[in-house]
Amino acid sequence: MTLDPFLLELLADPVDHEPLRYVASAGVLYNPRRRVAYEVRDGIPVLVPTEARPVDDDEARRLDEDPEGRSTGRATN
């Protein structure tokens, strides 16, 4: 399930308040600065810091290189 574009404009990491990278194919919102991923459950982003999981080097590379990934915030791509 893809997140609504309007919602994507509003989302930011709850810890550093910066944009995230939404990777629909992985079902996550990824913060490359903090190297954590937040799950998207049934189309609902779970942006709870204690629910974030660490991302290793291999997964980080996959999430960064996913051609369908996009940034959240007003300057989405």
C-alpha cells in the first residue's frame, strides 16, 4: 500500500525532525542519518522512536538505491 502524497509532505523523523525516505517496496520510512527504519503497517506510518529498528550497511544500500524510494517533506522527489 502506498502512502498518500499529502501525508508524505508532512512526515519527518520524530527524533531529529528531518525528512525520511519512504521505500514502499520495503514498507518502511528510513532515516539515513540515524540509520533506522520505521515500519508502515496497513498504510499507517509507525513513527514511534522505540519502534524504530536499526538498519545495517546492506539494507541501507538497498533502501538508498531503491528507484521508487522518495523523500518525505515539502521537497519530495
